[in-house]
Amino acid sequence: MVLEKYREQIYNCQRCSWCKHFVDIYKGIDGICAVREYHPMGTWDFNFARGQVQIARGILEKKFKITPDLINILFDACTTCGSCTEHCIIYMGWRGFNKNIGFKPYLDPTEVIEALRAEIVEQGLAPLKPHKKIAQNLKDPNIFNAWGGQRKERWNWMPADIQPDPKSEILFYAGCTSPYKVPEIVTSAVKVLNAGGVKFNTMGDDEWDCGSTLFRTGQWDLAKECMEYNLKKWKELGIKTIVTHCAGCYRTFYKDYPKWSGDAKEFEILHLSQYIKKLMDEGKLKIKRKVKNVKVTYQDPCHLGRHCGVFDPPREVLKAIYPNFVEMFPTREHAFCCGAAGGMKTYDNKLAVKMGTGQIEKGRATQAEILVSTCPFCLENLRDANNKLSHPFKEVVDLANIVERAI
Amino acid sequence: MGKNNKMVKVNKEKKIIEELKEIVGPKNASNEPWVLYIYSKDSSIHEGQIPGFVVRPGNVKELQEIVRLANRTKTPVFPRGSGNALWAAIPPKGSIVIDTARMNRLLKVNKDTLNCIVEPGIMWAELEGLLHKEGYKYLVSPGNYIGASVGGHIASHGVGPSSSIAGNQGDCVIGLKVVLADGTLLTTGSAAHPYHPEHFARYTVPYDLTGLFVGSEGTLGILVEICLKIEKLEKAVRFAIYAFKTYEDGCQAALEFRETQFRLVRLMIDQFIPGRRARYSPEAEKVVATTYPITTIVGFEVCHESLADPQLKVLQEITARNGGVDLSTLDPMVPKNAEGMWRETGIGHCLRFQYGVRTLLPMIIPFGMEAKFFFEKGIEITKEVQKKFPQFVYSDAGNAFSVDRHYLSGFMTWYDESDPENWADAKEAMHMFQERGWKNGWTPYRWGTEWNSYLKTIHPYYDILKKLKKTLDPNNIMSPGILGLGGKGGR
């Protein structure tokens, strides 16, 4: 039983409800859970972390049967954005906000929610149809990616004048989403790396999935297969550093892989924004065109920011190009989810876009004209949301594209 | 249960859920076992009970219809705010849990009469945010103000770290609208006037029915509209922590602080426990641990910045006269302003809950030098319990925050609900605290079902309570079992 390993965490929930609607008047935080705000049934207890943790407890204690309605809720009531974890009283204590008085309980509600989904999958009651399709695509050797595009077309976006260097210890990991859905991101990404004089290798047609969506939707067995595969390939290629532009891939490599495999610790994982910042600091990448008269703002991808603590590099890069950078609110660790993560976009696109609309409105409140992201998942959903509004951003764009234009 | 009886029960349940769904819409009522499980327990040490239904009315009319249905079918109802009570506010088996989460609006801010009107399901933190935007604030909120609903706190006449001047939550209520057991909507206070139905004063009718429902914990009616006192946001706030050598000194200083009649929005007394002051420097903590184990935490507000420092000086003089020190002279990290006060005693107060699942017995003790007896007795009781149950960590016997003219203190123990033996021992430890605290004059103020056997010994108070219950709720549908009222229900 997957949940057995999480028993201690589950019983550490004291039902305080901070995950329901956290407020910090001095920081201006008023609510933390996008699902609670935008889900039509958002105020039911099962639609925020406390209720989900109690469901996990009920399943452990065999208190009820798992019904289709319950399964639907488990996948429709959470984007695994981690905001509940960030504002969980137990997690705050564990992280060291205050000392303990002899013991220090641990609870990461997001981790429990992911385990709960894995439990449902283990019991054979999920994945749900759209999530199952992802797994089917990944297992198909002609597809080999989450979204169903042809395997042989995976690198179609690669500029002809840029060639991978098989001797390089740096790997550019393109991921599934950008190559098939927003290829302009990866095109810009490699151009930026190239401009910085970075010789990088790729996995070519052998690149598989990072496993992110699988981890989030409870399909852990296949996710771990992806992980083993990638780690093995990286070793074979003599890779030391992996650079990815995708927040989902980054979180998976940076947090999930080390959780499940000791081998993962051998690799340095960098998000493209971190790498660009490094190249700028080393003087290898020069910003030639600053844009002073345009206001831009930035959406923190949950997987990059809250989950992995990468808040500043994207901002620093962006500010170097757009001095008129403004923060949307709330931001950083308190930022609302764009709505796409945790399998939400695949399973309930309507709700995902609704949440995205909320973020677009928050962004537009800053009077910014451009919204920048560092995650193709966020980008896709925010663009969908932006297209629905009467006063949209002029552009919703990835940081890689912004940098490419400026160098 | 015989086969026929079982069939009758199933049919009755089927009819009730159908009617509930008709009243509130299919998405707002459920009798799915997994939903019932989520709504079966509060944050107390007591085990949950599975209700029969959960329903979420969106307005007063829907709630009235639900109660009428319950009364007609003699099905218990149990209003639920945030579901994190610490005193066994547990739904009766088979009851209709009325989740007030959808009734969560701030209806009105009356700036002339300094009050706001809210629905019961709004969270204190949400309300705080909304009022701040208007430049106002409420007077009292619970310790866990982020996770608690307004309705739940009023229904259990709660207190909070900001109660020093404003008193119990009930003292901040101007009027109510309450749905009674037969579905009637009762208005209390000035809003009952047929030609001027506005909330602006509480005592405009002979009997204070507002007071009857504040603290009734859902046994007499369900609060659907609450008029709360508000004040303009303060102009200046000062915050300080003073450390004393003995309880006597600390209590005397606290009394003198209160006697200044300054607008003290925080007044807390705290026995040193390693780690509690962890956000301060280790050096300061060392001094406190060895020389000044009693701290008083004071925050006050004034309407003009120029008044703040002279008042602070008075408090410092009182501290010095009682042999105390200003902790900020030892530690620059001690907060001094409004935000610091909020982080230390608002959110910081909640952070004491970070150590995990715990039982808490909040109890009332008198103010002034008399408090010293109770604190010392509390520490004595704690030692006795600790001797029998050394596996637990205990806290708070020597810690309290001031409510006007009294303190709120209590006993706290952490335990593990995944370990039945540990859980049972914790319950036993809590019973020891209850029994010994009670016999030594510690006075509970929120009862749930936790204090039923004690409440029943208070005569003739409890007898009157029963008569009131019988009169207002003859079918015994309103939270039966809570406050020891109403037979089978409850824990």
C-alpha cells in the first residue's frame, strides 16, 4: 500500500485549516489555493489539502469504499502546486520557522496528495482516461512522448546551424511539451546557449519523458522507469550537468529523482534561467538590447519557484532586459498556480483555464504589457486564458524568447 | 436491527438526501461515505462520529428549509464552521452536518455605527483582510484566526490573544440572526425593531437573547447573521516583551499594566519553556532561562503616534519597579511594532500548534495576583500528570493571555493518533488535567461534549439549561449531545 509510507505524515495533520485560506495582512496574502478560489465546488473540505489528507487517512483505515466520485475529486481538486505545503503549519515548523520542544513532526500535504493518487493507481482504479493516454503515448516507440507527436519529429525545431556536441558534459533536455506544443521556446533556448558559447549535447531521438506528469498523476511505476532510463542514458553519454527550460522537468530531476534514486545525486540540474544568469555573470552572454519603455511581469511556475526555490534568477535575467519589471501579486512562494499542473490541464482544461484567467487578471493589474513565464505548461495555459480576456497581455512569452531577442 | 427497520432507515435516508439536494442543489449535499468521513471529526483528541449527511446552504432561506426538514423527520442537525474545534464538537451519528462554508460573505460595513455584518462561514482571516481594505478591524479573533470561522467562534464564545480589552467574543457581538429548531428566523438586539431593523445596539429588548445564543454551541439555534463591533485601524502600535524573575513579579506587573487603562491589545504572561522564544537570540534566551523565567508580552495601540512612546515609558517604569527587564535591551530581534506584534502573538501564537496533533484544554482563571495561585497549581498538576505519563511533552500550564479581567490558560499535550495506545494514554492524561483542574477552580469555557459530565454537576444552572433546550428545541434536533443536552447524541 503506497500510503503506508506516508502514514506518519497523514496522522500529523491537525486539521488547522491554514491550507484553506491563509492570510498575511502585512504581506497582503489573502488566500492561497487556486482550486478553492476557482473550482465550482471549491469550498467543500475535500477541495483543499486538509480534506485530501483526511481522505488518505480514511483509506488507510479502510473507512469507506473508493467511488468514481472520489477518484474524480482526487484528480480534479488539486494542481499539486505546493501552496498548501508552503502554508502548512506543520511544514513551517519542520522547515525551521521556530525551534521545536523535543520533537519535530513532518507533513508535506502535496506529497501526501501525490501519494494518494499513486495509491488509487496501485489499486487499479486510475489513471483516468486522459492520464492513461499519456502513459500509452510514452510506451509507444513511435511516439515516445506524453503528447502524442511523432518521435521522429521531436527535434524538428532544432535550428540547422546548431549541432549537439557529443563530447559535451552538458545536456540540453528539451522535454515533451515545448518540442510539440510551443517549439519556439526550445528554439530560443538553444540559440541562447549557442550565443553563450555553450557546447551541449542532447539525447536526440533517445530522449524520453522526464516523468513529471506521471509522478503528479500517481503513475509512479512508469515514472520511475523514465527516471531509470534517463539516469542510465545520462551516464552513458558522460553527462554531468542537465539544463532544462521546463519547470516541470526541472522539479522532477531536482526533487523527484533524488527521492527515488541515489544515482540522481551525481548530476547537476540547472534550469535555463539559472544557466543564463550564470552565463551573464561570467560575461559570456551580453544583453545588447534593453527595453526601457515596456512594463513586464513574471509568473512564478510552482514547480520552479515554490517547489525548488528558484525565484531570483529568472527575475534578474528579466530585469537586465526590462528594467521596468513589475511584480504581480501575490508572488514568489505565495504565487497562485496558473492552473495547468498536476494533470489538471489534461483532465479539466476548463478549470485550468479559469485558474489561468485569474492569474492573467492579477498580472494585468500591474499594468504590464508582457507576461513572462519559465515553464511551457504555464505558458500554454496562460496563453489560453489570455485569449479569453477582453484586455489581454500583448504577449505571454517564455524567458528564453525574451533573452534571444535581447542578445 | 431487523430487516424491516433497516429498510425503513434506508428509505428515510434516501428521502432526506433527495430533499436536501432539492433545497441546495445536487452539488451541495452528499451522503457519500467518504464525504461523511471527512466531516466526522474536529481537531480535538476525541474520536469522530459519522454523520448521515453533509449539506451546504448558500443562504438563510435554504438553511431554514434544511432545519424544517430535520425537525419534521426528527433528524439531528449539526452546524459546522471550520471543523477545527478542540473540545469535541463532534457531529451526532446520522446527523445532518450543516457546513456553513458557502455562507461566507461580509454583508455590510457600517462605518457610522462601527459594526460589520457577516455570515457565519467567513473565516476570521478573510474578514480581517476585507476590513483592513476599508480601514477597519474587528476586535477579537481566535488564536488560530487563520483557520477558524466567525460562526464557530461566536457559537462557542471564544477568546483570543487580542481579548485583553475587548473581552470574550460575545462581548463584541451587537446582534444576531438565528434559525431556530422549527425553522423560525429570530433577530436579536436592535435589528428586531419592526420600524428600524438595523443592528446598532444589543440591549434594546428586555432579555439579552444575543447572549443566550453566544456560547450555545449550536444546541439552541444556528447563527446565520452576526453583527460584530469594529474599530478604525489603529494609528500607532507598540509592542514589548518584559521578563521577570518570579510569577509574583510578572503577575503584579501585568495587573499594573492593566490598571493603566491603556488600550492593551495584547497582554500575555508566559513561563519560560526552552525553544519557545526561538526566534530571538540564544544569548537573550539564556538570560531568560536562568534569571527571568517569566515574561509578560504587551502590545498596545493609541490613536496618535505622539501618545505611543510616553505610554511605553509608563510600562517600562512598571517593569523596572517589579524587578523586570525589557527583553529588547538584551535582544534587538524582539519585535516592537504592529507587524512584529502580529507575527509574535497572532500568527506566532498559532505556530505553537506546529508541533503536531495535540490536545488543548483552554480554561479561565482570574486576573491579578490570584493568577499566580492558578499558574503554580497548573504547574503542579502538570508535574503530576507528567509523572504518570512521562512519554508526553506538556506545555502551557504557565502560559496565558489576558481576557478582560481574567486570563485564558490551559493544558496542552501532543500525541499520536496513529498509535492507539499513545492516543488512549493521551486521553487519560487529559482526563487527569480535567479532573484536577476542575477541582482546583480552573474554569472551562468551551464545552462541546468534552465537559458533559462536569456540566451536569452545576445546579441549578444545568437544570435551567435543560428547560431552555426543551422549550426551544422540543424534538431535540439541535446538536444533541453537545453541552450534555439531548440524550443519545454526542460523544
